[in-house]
Amino acid sequence: MRWRDERRSSNIEDRRGMPGGFGRGGGGLPIGGRGGVGVVGLLAILGISYFLGIDPRILLEGVSNGGGVVTQQEAPSRSPRGSQTATNDEMKDFVAAVLGSTEDTWRKIMPQLGRQYQDPTLVLFSGAVQSACGFAQAAMGPFYCPADQKVYIDLSFYRDLKNKLGAPGEFAQAYVIAHEIGHHVQTLLGITQKVNSLRGRLSPEQQNQISVMTELQADCLAGVWAYNANLNTNLLEDGDVEQGLNAAAAIGDDRLQKQAQGYVVPESFTHGSSAQRVRWFRRGLETGDPKQCDTFNASSL
């Protein structure tokens, strides 16, 4: 991935090393809640939390949110500074380059959709963080908070993405950021607000289904970014697409449930199966057209 020539975004808020990741994010209620989980979903979450070593309350608070990849995070390393600091600085540089690319790309695309793009802020934290959507631990994985229009990520997630989920590579890492930026695009287009207004009128199974549609659309929008960024700056190298598709497959609900409990409960899915995530990410990658990402009116997912 040719990211070193990309413009670095200045919209980075580094809260690493701050107790609890507190900054100017403000308070608020946690994203989502427990109302849309259901009994089957609860059992699936308990199974996943047992396998990954995550406090199930964290997953219960995150399943109906505006985005986020759920996986385990380790506590920040206590090893001496030095090579780790250099690695983190390199990763921060990478994140700033990817974020800058998403800004440049969506600034061009959004006017075609009748909106102006507003740059989000990306917050780097370690261990835990306070957002306008509530307090979150790194175990939730990267997430987007529509209340403050910020993306939150603990960089240790990338270690887990490679070592625990089997999805290495720079483009796999970029896909994670682009997915969360996809949720920001949904917020700017009013999609997030419409989805949230529907939740109270839906059954738990229907809430899960609309959550899947929301997540798959964010996957597709991530692909739209990659297509257009590559068109503009020749961003992608051989093997990058495969890395991204592998990452999308690695975080499918069916694969995570199979690993966690040995069986799959489709009605409890909140992010989509591996095949669905790959399909919609690929659609964005191949078309570069956000209008092709209408998961809510698709005949099939």
C-alpha cells in the first residue's frame, strides 16, 4: 500500500497515556444499549465474550451502536519505551495518512450526493476512553461515535487483527479505518439518524437485521473510498485487495461465533456474515459508487 506519499490529516487527537483516555470528548449515554439483543443474541454474546476474554457488558453496550469491530484488546504493554514508541509513532503516521486519504476522497464524493463533507476527528487511545457516546474499553475495538463525530481506536487492535484474527497487512488496517469513516458518511447523509429512530419500533431480531444492513453499508463505503483513492493517487499495490477482503471475512459474525462457541446463530448477527462483508466491501471496491451501497433496499444481502 503506497501510503507514505499521502497527505497527513491534522485531525488526530492523541489521548494515549492519559488516564482513562479522557479528553474533551464530553459525557453521554453509551451507544446502543441492551434492548436490541434478545435471548439468542445474549447467548451468542456470552459465548464470544467467554472465548475472547471480554467483559460481556462491554459487548452488550456495543452491539447496537453506530459501528465498531468487536474483538479483544490487550492492556497496553508495560515494556520499556524505545522500539515500541517508534512503532506507535510509525503507526500514528500511517493512521494520519489513511485518514487524510479518506478526507480527500470523501470531499470529492459527497457533493455528488448533495452534501458537503465534514472532517471527523480520529482519537488514539490506550486501554479505555471517554467519548460523547459514553465510556468504552479497547475490547470494543475501533468505533465511531456519531454524537461527537469522532473515530476511536486503540492501536493495539492492529496486533490482534494480525495475530488473533489472521488478517495482516497495511490495507487490512486501512480498511478498519475506512469502515469507521463509512459510519461517519452515514451520519452526514442522515442514515444513522433514520436507523436510530426505527430501533424502538422493531423486534430484537429486526434490530439485529437493520444493524447488519448498517454495517454492510459501511463496508461498501470503505470499498468506495479505496476505489477512488486508488484512482486519484495509485494507492493500492499487488495483494492489497486480498488483504482487505481477508480482513472483512475475518470479522464476520459467523466466523467469530464459530470460533467462540462452535456453532452459528444467524438471527443474532449484528455485523453480517463473512461472505456478506466480503460481498459488500468488494462491491464498493469494484464500483467506487456510493449509490451502489444501498443495503437497506437490496433484494438480498
